[in-house]
Amino acid sequence: MEKASDFCLQGINEKGEEITFCLKDFLGREKDIILYFYPKDNTPGCTMEAKDFKEKMNFFIDKAFVVGISPDSIKSHKNFMEKHSLNFHLLSDPELKIIKKYGAYGEKNLYGKKTFGVIRTTYLIDDKGFVKKIWKNVKAKGHVDEIIKFYEKP
């Protein structure tokens, strides 16, 4: 297993408070970290995925911290969180440093047109900082269920 790259980003916690989130601060807490990269607050796919995490948080509460990362501002994250009553961390990476470091940025096809942007990607990181699983180029619909199935497999 590879070690996840440490980072610190500004964001908001599940209570809507501004925080500095460092990966290392969440290690050793006997919970995994679900680090999911998404393109933009309040867009249909990203909203669907975020609401899915929110609605299934009871499954994750004892297993993992859920952390969403996008290039959006903290203000945008705050509005997104309030509008949809989200119950997990949202981090802001406007310079794309962490998004690129984790390979969640690149060329994609948007309505038949090639463009560059955030590629929906999820990392499952254990409490020692090792990557347990990576889902690349995921579809928003059903992705949270894929993560649950991964946890439920023997």
C-alpha cells in the first residue's frame, strides 16, 4: 500500500466553522478518511453525490471521516453546506495543488468537448495514512453505495 500525501487546506467542518484541515491531524483516530474530489459546489452531479454522503452518514459515522475537496471558495462551500444541510468537511483548493497531487485533475470530455478540470476521484485512507482503495473517474450516482459495498465485502 502507498502512503497518502499529507496536506493542509482551509475549509469548513461539519458544523460550518472555518478550519485548517491537515490530513495528519485525522490519522490515528481509529477511523478511515474518505477523501473525495469533486468539480463544483451546487452543480447537479456534485449535489447528488454530497447529499448521498449526507443521507448515508450513519453508515460511515463509526468507520470514516468524509472529506470533500473542490476548487470552490470557503464562502461557496459554506453556502453549499447550508443549502443542503451537509454533515461533513468541505475543503477549498483553489490553486489545485492537492487536487493535482492526488491525480484528480486532467483532461475530460464535457458534452463532447475536451476540457480540463477536476476528475471525480475518491481515496480511502486508513488511520495510519495508507491508501486502501482509489476510485477514479467515478459517476456521482451510486458512488457512495460503491464505497459501502467495499466496506461490506468479507
